Amino acid sequence: MDLTDLIPGIPALLEELEGILAGLTTVACLEHMKWLGAFMCITPVQKSLVGAATIEEEGFRLVERQRPSLLVVSQKLQEGTGLSLVERTKAMDPAIWTLLVADDANETLVREALARGCNGICFESGLFMPALRVVAGGGIYYPEPVAAVLRQQPPVAPIEPLTDRERVVLNHLMLGLTDQRISQELVVSPETVKTHIKHIFQKLQVDNRTKAVVKSIAAGLISLESALEGRSAVTG
């Protein structure tokens, strides 16, 4: 896979990631030292990193002690599993956002990751930095293999149709953008954004952003790929 075309966008991505991670704390638990070392060398990550490990039990002790904003964990660990660490973390504190780096898009794995509450699932064959940016921002990173599993779930109750603008706002919520950032990108006031979100919640019959995004993905209303593509077109 030739990724040369992505190189020019790296500085802007790192700058955005630094702004997102400002004031947040991160724990990383990855199987391979080379990947853990590479992760620790990402400049914005260095400033937020409060713990790093390769074993589930060590990772959980770090999570217990540090109570990080974000846990980045690989599917396989030198001892234990990433799924178990996510489950234990969410049981202790559901407010800790979790990003699982999985080997491949195995349907059984995806179902288990969703059941354990992973906020983001990134596959080794995919791009890591966009996943980190989305989940660190409080968004939901569910690429197509994950969305396909969600769509297999029993149909949800009929949903009142969303307007085109409401779908755009939903895409931004999925990507973890704040109300202020959404208002800037859509060139509207923050109050208008809040009104759109209120209407989205009412139509989807949910009470928070995560539920709105997950329900919309399951219903086929939005997709991560189209949201990322649309935002790239806007931001250049």
C-alpha cells in the first residue's frame, strides 16, 4: 500500500491531535514493544501519556492508578487480552474512552469488542492516526466492517427522517467534534448546532451523542468513511 499521498497532511493532523489531547491523559497497552515505542514517539501523545505497558494486568493497574481519559490497547498482549482490559476498564469507569487495535476484521472479534464497549476499533490494515484523533476527541470510530455487524442487529424502531443538515451534524458528532468546532465548519452559531443536536436526539429517541451515533450507524444513516471523506473535502 503506497501511502505517500498522506505525508503532506501529517503536520496538520499532528497539530489537530495536539489540540485534542491537551488536558487529557492516555494509557497505552500494546503487545509489541516496537509499536508501543512508535506510539510513545508521537509528539502530541508524549504530552498526554501517563502509562505504558505490554501486559493486561500491568495495563489495568495503570488505568486504576491514573484514571486516564483514553486507553489505547491492542487485541493481543504479551499476557492477557485487549478485550479483557477494555471490559475491566469500562466496568471500573465507563467515562474512559477506549480504542482497540485489532488484527483483522473478524466478525466474532468485532461483536465481542462492541459488547465490551469499545469506542473505537482500528484494524492493523487501516490507518491508526485518524482513529486516534476521532476517539481522543470523544467520537466513535467504527469502520465499515464494524458498521456491518451493527446493521445485522434486530431492526430498531422506526426513526423520524433526519434533515440533510442533521445528518451532517451527526457525522461531525461521530468524528468527535465539539459544538464550537462544528459551528465553525458549518458557519453557523453554536446555538444553532445545539438546536440541531436537540432535534437529532428527539428523532432518534436517545439522550446522548454516543447513543445517537451508534443508533444512526446501525440504521445505515451515516458511515465513518463518508464522514471522513466529507471532512477532508472541507478542510482540504
